[in-house]
Amino acid sequence: MASIAIVGAGMAGLTALQALKQQGHHVTVFDKSRGSGGRLASKKVGNASWDMGAQFMRSHTDAFAQQLQQWQQQGWIEPWPVAPWVIDSAGARPSPDEVERFVSVNRMTALSRQLVACADEFATSTRIVRCQHDQQQWYLHDDEQQCHGPFDALIVNLPPAQAQPLLGDSPQLQQQCQVEMLPCWTLLLAFEQPLDTAIDAAFVKHGAIGWLARNNSKPQRDAHETWVIQANHHWSQQRLEHPRELVQQELTTAFAQALQLQIPRATEQWLHRWLYAIAAEPLQRGALSDPQRRLSVCGDWCHSGAIEGAWLSGRQAGNDINTFLE
Ligand SMILES: Cc1cc2nc3c(=O)[nH]c(=O)nc-3n(C[C@H](O)[C@H](O)[C@H](O)COP(=O)(O)OP(=O)(O)OC[C@H]3O[C@@H](n4cnc5c(N)ncnc54)[C@H](O)[C@@H]3O)c2cc1C
């Protein structure tokens, strides 16, 4: 039984964890946040809650379709039978499609809580700032000068800009962390009464917004009227350093325009800036692995983007490390 560290408890790292535990390894997961999930994030303010990052899961591959089916059987995810609209300069129109969308219940983070449960140790609020390879072992240093290890193998599951500084002991992999990640300003609003619209979710093709959704139209959410408004990446990039009040104001106005409604005063609100929301051009490489050092780097940006890409990348990283340890 080998001892393995995973830095980053996002979908990719947690998928690698499943593969490593199947081989009986001892696995420690580290994350800088207070919990797991990364961009599978949820937010609670007062008595309102929202999915703040990823909105739903869908599959393009048989492997991920099977995984979704299994999670559904386990009761961890449910279909979200939403019929999204399209809103563009010509107005709003229903645009039903054949896509099967799934969400974890009762919030997106919940799936990560199920997945991380098999870790031998889960060190939260632990930001790793250095990964040191010494005499065939890995030692991890956190920002409070604690050293963790030794570990026989290491998986790094972070966005590229955050992974790069940790990979100084594997210059080849370090050089490959050059993928551009696009930002996303996200506004969360809660209201006293349901908004008077037939739209539960929409892809918005003009103006500031890229996606909007009534969060409480998802299964097993509480009835509180809550909306997620995600700016498009181009708009977000242009306003990356703008004052938060201004961004919030512009997004609220764009939301009213998109739904053609007078938006009442929100009872709760939250604005979040995702600096690394999605990869502009994912590497289509699975995972990046260094057999000599028993190191693998994974994340959506290494594969094909989105939750499915993260899952495929994490599966590859876990399988690579299992092979290196044989
Ligand atoms: C606004 C938004 C909407 C999205 N919508 C969808 C959608 O509808 N459907 C879909 O499929 N995908 C969507 N995505 C993309 C999806 O969320 C990601 O592709 C996927 O969750 C990425 O998983 P990951 O494991 O690659 O990385 P992450 O989830 O980013 O995980 C990385 C982890 O590393 C941790 N970390 C970072 N630095 C350190 C450090 N130094 N030490 C320790 N831990 C560290 C972070 O806290 C995080 O938990 C969306 C993303 C965003 C932001």
C-alpha cells in the first residue's frame, strides 16, 4: 500500500481518489478551502442558497454517462428536467433540446462531499505552496510552514496558474501549464416572491449575461426564489478589476432586460468573481504525468473542460499513478 497526496479536492482530484482507493492506497487530500468541490461550489447567504459555480452535468462520453447513471442510482444526483430558453437581440424563445442535465442534490457541492468521504485524510484550509521531490518521496509545504509527507506519489489538481508554481521539481510538466482560463462574474439573487416569468434557465447570447437560471427549479432545493446570473467570459474579462458595486449594478440591469421584467428588491444577494472559470482551449491530453517522479497533474483544462473533462482527467491521473506504483 502506497501513500499518496492529492492537492485540490475538485472533481478531477476526487475522481483520482476513487481510482487510488480501489487499489487500496492510503490517500491524503489537501484543499485550501474549508470544504471540497472547487468549482462545484454552492453558496448560502441568510436562508437563501445557490449553486455558485457549475450549474449542471451532462455527458458526451459513454464512460461519463455510466458514471452519471451510477451516481443517480446512489441517490447523489438527479435529473434536472429543465427546458432552457435562448435570449438574443431578437428576444426570448424556448429552445428545448435533447440534453439530459443532472444536478447533485441538494446542492452541487454535495456530490464532492460523497466523493471525498473515502479519503483517509482530508486536510481542509490547507494551502500548499511548495511540492518538494526528494529521494523518491514527495513532501508538501503549506503556507503555515507545516511540512506534510513523505508521500510515494503526488496528484496536483489545480487550475494551471495555481499548479505551475508547485511544479518546480518537474520542469517538463511545469512548462505545460500554459492554458488560459477565462473569468466569470456571477451574481446570486434571492427574492421574496417568485419572478413572473416562464423561464427557468436561459442561454443569453447578447449583452453582459451568458447564462441565467432559477436555482429553485432544480430538484431538492428549498422553495426560496433564487437566481444565478453568470456574465459571459468576454464581458467578465473586460470588467475584471471594476468596482464590485458597478459590476453588480450592470448585471442586475442586464438581468431585468433579459427577462423583460422589473426586478424587485433582492432579499439576499452575492457577487462572486471566478478568476479561473473555464479553460479557453483545454489541452485534450487526459492528465499530464511524470512517471519518474510518480506525479500526475489533472483538471478540466488538461482534458476537455467542464465537469466531464475534469472527471476524465482525474480518472486518467489516478490510473497513471496506479500504474507507476505497480
Ligand atoms: C461559473 C462557472 C459555471 C460553470 N458551469 C458549468 C456547468 O454548468 N457544467 C459543467 O460541466 N461545468 C461547469 N463549469 C466548469 C466546472 O465547474 C469545472 O470544469 C470543474 O468543476 C473543474 O474541476 P477541477 O477538479 O478541474 O478543478 P477545481 O474545481 O477548480 O478544483 C481545484 C481545487 O484546488 C483547490 N486549490 C487551489 N489552489 C490550491 C492550493 N495551493 N492548495 C490546496 N488546494 C488548492 C481549490 O480550492 C479547488 O478546490 C463551471 C465553472 C464555473 C466557474
